[in-house]
Amino acid sequence: MTYGSRLRERIADPGTTPLIGVYDMYSASIAAQHYDGMFVSGFGFAASYYGLPDIGFIAWPDMMAFVQRLRGAFPAHHLLVDIDDGYVDPEVACHVVEGLERIGASGVVLEDQQRPRRCGHADGKQVLPLHEYLAKLELVLATRRDLVVVARTDATDEDDILHRAETLAATDADVVLVDGVRSVEWIRRIRKVVGDKPLLFNQIAGGKSPRLSLTELAELGVDVAIYSTPCLFAAHQAVHSALTELRRTDGRLPASDATDAVGVRTATQLLERNIARRRPVVREAGV
């Protein structure tokens, strides 16, 4: 079974499928201990790889190389990849989709923003004319073999949100995402217009959307939830706190015997699991 088929079957299961945003191999190593699905977040990758905001700086070869490393370390996990607007050009979008499917991505998210793009929960977003986005989306859908394709709209006008969501649901895209949904009532309205098409909801701390549990999302008819930044923002807070404490103690490291302390042994054990995942299962003769 292909990675796309596996993710498609998981999405079809009852409840809401969570995909956790990761931004580097270390955050992915921790996330893999808790969840079986990851979201390769453009916000997190731009921040960690370039030290820049998520406004269109990502180069597709860098994203593809990162996904290739992820797939090598996590052969059994679902990997949904944010490819922004397909890196502007439809031909590039198709090339990236072919490459990501070849290296083992489970799915991609393709948005309808025009440049300069913004984080889905930021102000100032502008979208392509719908026919331009649909032409790009159709090329991507014709290119993929079994990769899951999420059609995403960043429309902000209320009438346009519903019109685009309904139009995207009528395509062969596997899932529809309306980013920056502002209320539970709007989730219900979007769920109604997309019909039977699976619906994805993006949760980001400090974003425009309400904070909802998986149970609440399932009751609203949401099939997939991506958590774009919990690892990135937790790391931000933890690193800031650790270095503040290091300055306060005149450079003395905390005691390594604390129950919640992470030291060289804990980190090494975490990373050794990535080696173990790559190794084939060795069976005894006759088993």
C-alpha cells in the first residue's frame, strides 16, 4: 500500500486525524513518540531553516531534501507536506509533487494565495483568481499517482470563502482546507458546503481560529486537524527559559538528576530510535 493510500484510509476512519507540525529532525523525533502523523509546516520550516517568517522564502529543493530525511527516519509515519502555492509556477508545482511522491510523502497542501504570500492566520492575505488556482490544482491532480492532495483556500471575504470551498470540494482533491476559520459557526457553514468531501482544520497557537479538542472537531465533522506549530513554539519557550536560567545562575548548568531534566543520555536514546526504525526486521529461520 502506498503512503498516499495509507493516509487516505486513516482520514476515512471515524474521528479526526491529528497531524503534528514538525520543523526539524529533532522535533520530528519527539513527535514520533506521541503521534503517527506529521505535518511538515511551512511556518516551522521557514523559521528553523532560514530564520525567516513564512512569507514565501522557502525554496522547493530545501523542502524536498527535508522530507526525504524525514521519510528515511520515519518510514511508518504519515507525512503531509505544505508546498505553499506550489512555488508559484504550475510546472514547478507538478515537479515538486512528482518528487515528493517518489521520496515517500503521504500528501501535499496546495494553497490559492498570490505573492507576496502570508501565514494563513496573518492579515493581508490575497488570493489568486479562482480559475488560475483551479488550473494549477488540476495539473497537480493529474500529476500525482496516489498522493493525497489538500486543496486550500485563504479567502477572507465571507461569500468568497463559501464559494471557493464549494468549488474545491467539487474537484478531485482529496481534502478541503479553509485556513484562518474564525469561529465554530463558520466551521459548520464550511462543512455544509463541502458536502461529503473530507475537511481539514488548521490549529495554530495565537491564530485566528478557535482552540478545539479532537472530540469537538469530530462532532463538527472535521476529518483532519493539523497542528502547525506546537513543537516550534514549545521549543521557543523552553530555550528562552533555559538560557534565562543559565544567565541567572552565572552559567551553571542545572542538575542532571532532576526528574524532568533532558541530558545527553536521554537525547542519544531518542535519536538512536531513528536508526532502529531504518533497519529491516530480522526474522529467525522458520518464523
